[in-house]
Amino acid sequence: MTSRAYVTLVTNDAYLPGAIALVRSIRHTGTRADIVVMHTGAVASETLAPLTALGATLFQADLLPTSTAFNNAHAKREIHGKNPFTKGEKPSFHTPLDNFVKLRLWQLTRYEKIVFIDADALVLRNLDRLFDYPEFSAAPNVYESLVDFRRMNSGVFAARPSEATFNAMLTALDTPGAFWKRTDQTFLQHFFPEWNGLTVYDNMLQYVWFNMPDLWDWSMIRVLHFQYEKPWQEDHPKAEKLQPLIDLWRAFYTGKGIPADISALPGPRGAAT
Ligand code: UDP
Ligand code: MN
């Protein structure tokens, strides 16, 4: 089992609360796989201490050696400014260039298989079966309508570490004029055009709660992913609508009041799902 790891990423202090709740939620599933938090040098070791206390292993992973042109093209003002997010808001602490550090998980070659999970997610049921899925497996980016099935979401995926793959990715990533509109997500879909599909329940996006309530099923959801606004942001624009999900996140963050039976939680319409 030790050749398998759940991996997440924290590149600044602002994502730490997310990682704490995520690591606790993974532990809660009873998995025997390792939990690795990749972090950049920008995060102080004292800041990361709560994660090691929860049993996570740290791995320092710095920004990729990308060109100045690439870095400029993916600077926050470019990504958020030129192609604004019209469906939801990204917190001000989100730094698009940092997303590409995710690719360093392919360098974790001491593991045979990795399940990557964004720091803004919770694992609600054991997810170990994903370790038996082929590279590259990810769920569709569903949160509004049918057209969403055409894109994958890079918040949860199964991968096989390999230096050769990592090097091939670097070459494909930073070509003259390269611009990956939704950063690692757009790149990974390009690099793995024949990505294998996981179910929507392996990466349930929080907006499904109010946009597609028919899809909500607490007995099925394995990962709940807080895409766009984060549950630890003070008073974000959708906080009221998402309150029950934020309360659940808070229970995993604090370790207090984690529901004994997730399946019994009320759904978006108030009744059990
Ligand atoms: N991330 C990070 N610092 C950043 C931006 C992203 O550590 O400034 C990591 C973190 O693990 C985060 C993931 O990359 O969960 C992807 O970003 P995010 O979840 O904010 O994107 P979204 O899911 O909203 O598209
Ligand atoms: Mn995310």
C-alpha cells in the first residue's frame, strides 16, 4: 500500500486551511495510502506543521522552470483579466502560475500510483479504488449544463509518476506562444486527449448544489470540490447559498461535528437525497 499516495498542493498560506480539512478527510476514510502535501518554498515550515501532525508527508516542489514569456502569459492579470471567470469568482489569493506546480507529482517516482486532489476538496468516502485506474483518469467538469461534459476537471485524477512523462510535459507545456487558458486543467486535457472518465461523484463540484440539484446524492459523493469561491473565504458572494456545504467543510477543518452518516444529510431541496 505504501507505493500509493494521495497528493495535494499548497503554494501559499491561503490554501493551508483547505489542505488541513482535506488531509483530515482523507484520514477519516481509513485509507492506508500515504498522504503527501507538495508545497513551494513560499510556505513556511511552521505553517505546514498542522499537516504533519495529521500524518501527511511534505514534499517541496518549486515553480516549474518555465520561460519568462510563459510566466508573463499566465500571470494573474492575464488569466483573470483577459478571460474573466464569468460563472463564479476566484479568490484574490489564487495564483494561476502556481497551478502548474501540480505537474511535479510526476516526479514522485517512489510511488507507483498517485491520486491527486485539489486542496479545496473533501474526501467523503474511501477513494482507494482510483489507485487501480489507468493514467489519466479524471471526472468531467460538470456544474451547470450538458456541455460541461466536454471538459475534464483537474481537481481529482489518477496518475503514474514517471520522470519521462514529466519531461515530456515540460516540453509540451512551454512552447513559443503557449497559453493555457485554464492553466493545468487545459494543459492536462491537451496532453491526455483520451482521458478516462471518472464519475461526477468522484469530483462533485459545489455549484451542482444550486445549478443541478437533481444530480446531488449524498450516498454517492466521494469527493466534494469547492471550485471557485473557497469555504474558508470570509463572506463570499455564494456563501449563503452554499451554507450547508460550508458547514460540512468546517467540520472537517476543525475536526468537530463530522457527521457520522454523510448519506443521511439533507440535500439541496431540504429532504434526504
Ligand atoms: N493552488 C495553490 N495556490 C494557488 C493556486 C492553486 O496552492 O495560488 C493549488 C491548490 O491545491 C488548489 C489547486 O492548486 O486547490 C487548484 O486551484 P483552485 O482549487 O483554486 O482552482 P479551482 O478548483 O477553483 O478551479
Ligand atoms: Mn480546486
